[in-house]
Amino acid sequence: MADPVWANVASDPAGSATSASFEMLTGGFVDLNAIFTWSSIDQVLVRCPGSLADENTAFGTVLSWWAGVAQQHGASVAAYIYNDKLGGDEAGWKAPDQVMRQVIQTREIPGCGGAVFASLPALQENTGGSTDVLLRYYADQIEENDILTDLSVSTPEKRTFTTQEPQVNFYGASDPNFPLSINGKELERNGEGVFSLEMDLAPGQNTFVFEHKEKTITYNITREVVIIKEAAPSGSMTVEGGTQIGMTVMAYSGSTVTASLGGASVTLTEQELATDDADGNTSSYVPFKGMLTVPAAGESEQDVGNIAVSAVWSGITQSVSAARVYVAALPRQAPNVEGQKGNLVQVTASQARTYPAGVLNNDPYGNCFPLPKDTVDYIVSDKLTYDGDYGHGEYYILGCGVRVSAGDVTSLGEAEWELSSVSGTSSWADGQYVYVSLARSGRKTAYTVEFPGTGYSSGGGATGFGAGQMRVVLKDTRLDTGSPELAGNNLLSGASLSQDGNNTVLTLDLRRAGAFLGYRAYYDGGNLVFRFNQIPSGLSGAKIYIDPGHGGYDGGTSIAGMYTEKSMNADLANRVASILRDRGASVQVTDTSGYVSLDARVSQSQSYSPHLFVSLHHNSGVSSASGTEAYYFNPYSRLLASNLSGRVAGALGTRDRGAKYGAYRVTTHMDFPAVLVECGFLTNPDELSKLQNDDYKNAMAAAVADAIQNTLSSMQ
């Protein structure tokens, strides 16, 4: 048996990197090297009174030095562990896992043959459950990485801060073998030691103390009570008489929020937060939305004052002012007879997004379809301005009854009304698409698109999609030709043209109600071309684009630095792609090894021309949030969203939160169905355990592939 230190390196260059007060060579007059030379030694039992954190005689430093020397002479070492110090005040010994960590380190040091415990009574005392853990370790029932895990609270990042939130969400990880407490109360964790909890904040300062093993983390959080965080629109705006102004107020969940203007009042409805961050909501602020109707127009402009917003939460009332509103004089009408004049604009964007004319906000609507470049129409409003939750927006209302962004059009000046015409038709098909082309003579007038029988919510989301037709109304257009003869295809069963007053109507019949995979319209010279995805025969021949969310420096949600969403998204995407390819599909996956912008994801997917687009994410939210949900934008994406949500929830054994309308950047395609699926909540410890399990990962990947295959098969 040897003392910890033969010699400190300061006393002898051959010594250990220690600073012990007692050295065998100088204090005990024992020359180790001489003993090894003349004596036959099989093993050295090394006294290790220092903890792993001891500044003078750290356990690992002492044992490693002795093992190195002993090996030179064909001997080994064993550690004499002072387990009777456990729970004491010496550095490192207060932590109940100190003995366990030392045992693990003996197995990592070459030439170390095991350990001896100084005290049987101390083992029997089982300080902090340490012996129970030790026995489980020796029985191979514990992962070493769990023992080596220290307390980590990744969210919130700051330990001292001020917030307006009424709750705070804590996320972190710890060693699951030893208890974790907050303010003296033990916390529940999953099998990996991950925890997630939501704590109420009282007005003023709140203190939260986490304790685990010998580590303590303290938060001091000051809460300011602010019910309304922001209200939109803001600034000043001039609108048409009778316009519905889209109100969005960010306020505490559970509030009662009202908006009023000029004697009219509306109670806003609480919504889920859906932004392009696409990973749920850990804030207590949520959007409240509603439509506030402005007074009718008069002969001159009216100043109707500021929109007043009021919110009541837990008996507390807060009021703020939103935009000041002016109602324009009686609106202009689009010219519709010879000799009448109006101001024409032409679409300059490749695909100009359209919005409802009678509503003023920045929210895209799934029932408003784009107009291609070169389309022309009269404007029937002055420039309209809206400052809201999607930023600043300037718009014109077109004569065809939709609103467009002012940045997507250019003025052609004043012009007399005239009819253009459809003078010819043609149709052709290739392996993926069927085309319908209308030869236009005269102006390339605007049009609207609808799917008869499809219902929509007030915000533009489809209540279902079982349409049997697509109907295109071409404004100010005369029909000078017969109906088109369709090329052979498996999507459209018929096409007809008819005259409705000054408008021409193109009606396209679907072979199967609800079987529709998107379209794109564009001008090819004077021809307006509609390109439709044909229905592939199941997965064979289908092109699928898989988009794992986040990537590069954008890691998405992260729990205690251990579980990063971007890597989980990419892993799931690769599993899904492998399954789909095995089933005969062609698949492209976004490369997220580096950062990829939302616009780049959209352009890459459009270049691939898929039949379906699926963006894969893992969710975050309050600790109690659980389940799977899928977001869609255009009406013909709803079926895929519903299938994805239901099947992934079934595979994960969690709640099906369903198909939800969401105008994410990657879902607002019109060319093809596009869905963003939130597979499960990383911030729910139980769900996180499943999301980390290979069997569940494979089941989820198969569920995504099944949902895609089922969606396509149902359209046959």
C-alpha cells in the first residue's frame, strides 16, 4: 500500500503533477524506484484520499501516475477509495456520485486493476443513494454517460433577467440516478434525466434554486405585468369604406381582447402562434385575431380616429391605441364599357400573391391564388398600407376583386376599357404534367381561381377538400373559340369554356373529386398556360421533396445542449427518404449540413418539381404540450397534412393534434401540396425519450412514408 504521492513534480521531475504536503521520498524516506528494482511487486494499492476535484492530490492524477510507474516494472495498481468521506465538506466529496465517478475512472486508466473501499459501514449507510447506484452500475444497469452528466439548465440562458411573461419554462438535463430539486421540491425527469417544467411568476422578483448532487443553479427573474405586448395594425392607414381590417393583438393567453373603432366593436379570438420559426410556442403571449369593419365611405375622406384595444386578464385591464384610420371617399369602379377609363397595372413578379379585397392585413389566404407575370388589370383603390404582424405592406385592389402587393405590379397609366379574347386552345401532356393553353388576343387580363364546393374558414384555411372542378374566371375577356380538347392524362376528365357577361369561364373537371396535386400558371408569349401535376401511380413514378427543418448555425430547438432539433430532423428525413426510395419513389432531401434559407428551400423544391413536399420538424412548447400536428396552406394540401398528423401520432403513441392551417414560407406553394409536420415535442420529457429511441424513429419514418403513399393512392 502506497501513500498518494511519491514526490511532487516540483521536488523531483519524475514526480506527479501534485502539490501534496507529504511526499514519500522526502517525508517518509521511501524510494519507490529502488524498491521496484530489488523487490518482486505484483500490485500497488494506492491511497486516494483526494476527490476528482481536489486541487492538491486529484484522484485521477494520483492514480494515473502510479499506474504509469508500476507498468514500467510489470506491476499494476488498485485504488484505495475513501468512501467514508462521502457527503462531507471536503472539495468534491459532497456530491453523492463522487465514489461512482472514481470507480468509472479506475476503469479508464491503463494498468489499474480495480478498487478497494475504505469503509463497509459507509457503503451500508448509502449516502444519497450512492451505494444503490454503485450496485446497479456493477450489474450493468446504468450507462456511464448518465453518471458523468452534471446539472445543466439550457433554458432560460440568462440566470438573472426581467420578463413580461406570467410563466417561465425551464429545460435541462441531469444525472437520472440522483435526485434533482427546485426550491427544495424534487423534480420528475425522463429516463435520460431530461426535465421540462413551467413555473408561474408572481409580479416582482422570483427566485428558483436547482440543486443536483453538489451543483446549485439559481435564477432570479423579475416579472413586469404587461397584458398586451403589441397591437396591429399600427401607424396611420387609409382604407376603403366597409373594409374589414384584420386585427392581431399579442396578449396573454386566456385574456379577453376587444377592438373598437367608430362605434363598432369586435371580440378577438385567441389563436395558436404560427411563425416561420415553425417550432411551437413557449411564450404565454399568443395572437388574438378578428375583423373590425370600418364605416361606409362618404363623398369625402373621413377621419374615424384610432383603433382602441382593450384586454382583461385575471381581473386586470390594459388598453392601448392601434392605428389611426381614415376612410377614403367613395371608391372608384373598374371601367366596363367602351369609352370608360381607368388606371392599369401589370404584374412584374413571377407569381404575384393575391389577398381578399374586402380585408386589409398582411396574412396570406389559402383560397387566394397567384397571378402570373404580365397579367394586367385596373386598380380600384389608392395605395393601401398595413403595418402588422407580418411586417409592413402596401397594396392595390384590382378590378377582378383581389388585392395585390404594390411591389408586385407596375403602373401602365390610364387606359380605356376594352375586351380581350380567347382565340384558341390547346392541350398536351408529358410524363409528369398535363397542360391547358389559352391563346389570348389583346390584354392579358386578370382572372380568379376557385374550387367549387370547397369551404374556407375566415382566415383562409380549407374546412375540407373534395372539389370535383377547378374554375377560372378571366375578366374582360370574349370567347372566340371552342372548348379545348384535352391531351391524354389521368387528372382531368373534361375542359369547357363559356361566356359569362364580359368574362370567360374555363371549367376543368377532375377525374376523381379531391384528387389534385397543384398547378402553376404562366404566360408563354400570348398564351396563358396552366400546368397541372398528373397523379402518379402510387409511389412508383412519384417525385417527393423532403425538407428537414433548420441546419448549419440554425440548430432549432435544443435541450441542455444534448438534443438538437436540426440533427433529429435530418436523421428522420434520411430514414424517410430511404423508405420512399425502396418503395419506388424519386426523392430529394434538402442538404442542411450548412444553413439554408427559407427562400432557398422553396426555390430548390420548385426546381425539383415534386408531386409532394414535406418539411420535417420537431416541436417545442410548454412542458405539458404533446402530440403531432401538420400545417398546410392551399386547400389541396389538407389531405396530406391530415394523413401525416394521424399516422405519425399513431407511430409515436401520442396525441393527434390534427391538420392545421399555417402560412409558413415553405407551405405557401401552389405548384404542389406542401406540408410542414411537427412530429413531437422535444420539450416534453416523455415524448423526447421516444423521439430518441431508434425503434420509434423507424416507426415515425415509416409513418411519414405511409402517409405520403396513402395520399397518392387515394387519388387513383
